[in-house]
Amino acid sequence: MIGCSASFSAEKQKVMTRADVIEKLSTSDFLKRKIGDLLNWGVGYDITKINRTNLAPTISFISITPMKAPPDNRTIILITAKVTDPSGPDNIRGVRADLSDINRLPNTMLVDNGLWGDTSAGDSVYTLQTTIGYDVSRGVKDIPVAVSNKMGWVALGKTNLDVEKNPIIFEARSIPQLVPADGKTIIKLTARVENPGRQEDLKDVTIDLRSIGMGDNVRMWDDGTHGDANAGDRIFTVTTAIKQGIGGGQKRLPVYATNKLGGRTESEILLVVQ
């Protein structure tokens, strides 16, 4: 009996592989139904339905930078995943991402070697750099990530990437909004504009001031001049006055943003002439 007890204790302490668990579960008709979950790599598994032993790796977080990017085959997309394993980092066999939605490989490896965009080797944060192909359609794309360990256990996670070609215009406004048509009251027109991917690929931001008696293709600035408060803060500005004699009422001032990829977005600033 002593030898039997020792043998049982040794078996109990053994770390089970995925195959070991499937073999033990197969003795029960009820648990046989759970085997399908284990074998379904698309669904993954819920280890708590099998036993309370922590055998599987874990994905703590997945991040993607930038979260919105253009299909230009140039803008670098950085995908990172923090992973852990109950048997330690050396038990991680690999971390991979499915990039099919952005027309890249469906089984692309993330690395933790301090190279190719990875910040620090051996910190359990795995990294992948990629780009979006020219022919990828606009919209939100799924980026599934899987981590497997040497025992055959797999954990699944997912993040999203928004593929967008056009710039985005936020918070377009006039300061003040009520303005006399006296030809001398200075108004400050601003618009926050962000370009998907690299901000430096934003070509220009312009405004049509014809409804207040000024030009039709007036440039707005984000360089700390021309009334702009802070260079590089993505808030584009121009100062002007309403031409004397312009009729009163609400005026619509169209704002346009274009980028080097050919993307173009339109918004407007509203003000009221007294």
C-alpha cells in the first residue's frame, strides 16, 4: 500500500498535457461532450469546466497602435500581447496573430527578443510589426491572437484595428460664435484634425470663408503661428474678420482635410453674424 500511495502521489503532481486531460475525461459520457470544446481550436476552452488545476497560458492584454490606420502598405502597426504561463515563461511555445483581415499571413509570430519593435527581451510582452495592404477595405478588422505552451494548452484573445483612409475632423468651432459684420472684430476658427496612422501624412486643412466675404480656400495652421496656440497639437487655426456689410444670420464655413493617400473629409464651422 505504501508503494501504491507513492505512485498515486507522483501521478497527481504530474503536470498534465492537453492529451492527458482528454484521455482521463474520455471515461465519462458527460465529460466526453467536453472533449469537443478542447479539440475546437477556433472556440478554445474553459479550463474551469474540466478541473481547477491551472494548466493553460493566459493572455493578460492585447494592444494595437495605432488603433486606426490607412491601407497604405507603409504605416507601421504595432501589436503587443502580455502572456503568462503557470509553469513560467520558458514553457511558452509561441504567440501568433491571424492577420488575414488585413491581407497578411494568418499565422504570424510575435516575438519577445528585443528586436523588430519589441521593447525588452524576456519581459513576456510579445510584439509584432505589420502594415495594411492597399486593397484592404475600410472598417473594423479582427486580429485574433493565440498563445500555446509546451504542454499543448492554448489561450485565445482578440483585438481590433480600424482601417480608415480619410482624415477625421473633430471640434470645429468659431470663437466667438456671435460676430458683428464690422470688418474688424477678429474671430478664431479652429478644427482638431487627426489622420489615421501617421499625422505627418496629413496634407492640408482648409476652410471656405466666402459666406463671410473672404477667400474660398484659406489654409488653417498647426504651427504656432497665424493665431494657432500650440504647434503640433492637431488643432488647426486661422483668424479672420467678417467683411463689413455681410448680411446677418447663421453662416456655414466648410472645412476640408486631405492627406497624402488621397483621403478627404469635410466638416463645417457655424457662426452667427449679428
